Amino acid sequence: MIVSTLLASQLALAAPSPEAAAATALDDLSVKQTLTLDKAGSAPRRVIGFAPVPGRTATYELVTKQALDMAIVGPDGNAMPMPGMGNLMPTMVMKMSSTVGDPVADGIVPVVVRYESASVEGGPPEVQQRMKPMLGTGFRLLVDPAKGRVVQVDVSTEDPVIEQAMQGMADQFVSQLPAFPEEPVGIGAEWTIAGDMSVAGLSMESSQTVTLVEMTDTHVTTDVVFALRRGDGPVGFPGLPPGADVDFTRFEGKGKGRYIIDLGTLSSLGSMTMDVNLGMKMSSEGQDMGMTMDMTQEMTLREAQ
């Protein structure tokens, strides 16, 4: 969920057509995940799965803050700080809702997720204007309570461009939902989620170590430790000048957080802090340039204010 919503907010900052950009970028985004149970935890144990409760609604906000330092490295190897880049992405507050409907055929339960509103703190007014096409839109998840899993995603809108973007966001929302082992687990259980991601010509590998901290019939609490590194594939960013060669000299990401997951609405509350450190080198027409970026990002899912 965090990744899909962050993509929506970040793409909204890009002019001139954020909804078209979102459709393009999300079409190019590919995520594959593999879950491995490392520890089953203490007894009693049970299989954890989503159990949506008809009539229940959750309204929550994703608050994204970041501190960013960037510098350009010239041909002489000297780094030149880029002042003002700390405000490149202002604080974003995205309000969302999840509403559980009545069961349909075969006991399948629909959950409608909507992007209700968005506000930007510390950014120009036009940034918030670019969010408007996405607001009020959403998608429907179909959950099989017997399996505790999402089995289908439906998107419906009259605008084909927004529909394309929302389909990508819906798919990513599902891929970022908390993943649970198929085996019974108890308190102290640990599992690892290895992911391969490709977006805009860049391949990345992620690893999440999840520890089950608390468990009730309706909620589970997990601690998450996250790591990100560059994958083995070549770098092929779109829009590069002909003949330009780009490579990373440094690519590290790490983070940790805790989430309380409501199994009855498929919503979560909690927070994660991530640090990303990048160094990039580009050669074009005999000239070498570089860039460094150090970013700390705080993502909080909270009850709507």
C-alpha cells in the first residue's frame, strides 16, 4: 500500500500531465515477491488471513515526510550541493478509506478503497491541483474469506487515462498488502519477503524481515526491517541522451517500522523510516558527470484527523 500511494503522490508533482505519467510509470513497474517462513513462533499458532467484516469502514491518512540532500559531481570530481532540493517533495498527506460491502457470489466479500483527499505542506498551490484527477477515484478488492486473500481487483472510471493509472495503483496496492505465511504462526514468528522490482529501466532487490509481535482475532502487529539494493540488470532510464551511459557507484536503502493490521478492513496503522543513499555516474560525449543523493523518508499511516 505504501509504495502505490507514494507513487501517486510523487507522480502528482510531475508536470504537465500527472495522471498520464502515473499510467506510464505504473505500467512499467513490475514487482515479484517470494515469502519464506523462518520461525513458526510460540504456541498457540494459527493461519493469519484477511477476514473482511461487512459494513465496516476505516479512514486513514498516509503522511510522507522527507529530508533530501543532493549534489552534482563535476568532471573534476568536486561535489556541488544543490540548495533547495530538500523541498523537492513537500510533506504529503493522502486521506484514504476502505469500506467493506456485503458478500457477493460464493461468499466473496468486496472492499472498496478510495483516495479521498490530499494536502501538501510546504509546496506551491499547483502541486495540490495536480492531485485532483485522482481524488474520489478508487478500486474494489474481492476477498475470499476462506483463503484470507485478495482474489480479484476491479477498477471502474469513465476516463481511460485515469483508469489505466488506477489499475496500476490498485495492482500495487494489492502487492503491498501485508503478506502472511500459509502455515500456522504464533507470537515471535519470523518470515522473509524477497522482492524483485523493475521500474523506469532500473532493477532493484528488496528484503523484508517481518516479526509477529501481537495477534488477536481481528488485528496483528508486526515489526518490519527493510533493505533495498540495486539489482543485476542494466540501467536504462527513459529520456537519456543518445549514447549516454549511466551507472550507480552507490545504491543502499534500509528501513524499519511497526504496523498494526486490521484484518477486517485490510487497513494498517503504523510508521516506517527509510534511509536511501545513492551515487550515480553518467558519461555522455566524452564528459563525465555524477550525482549523489541522501534521503531520509518517514511514512506514517494514522487514523484520519
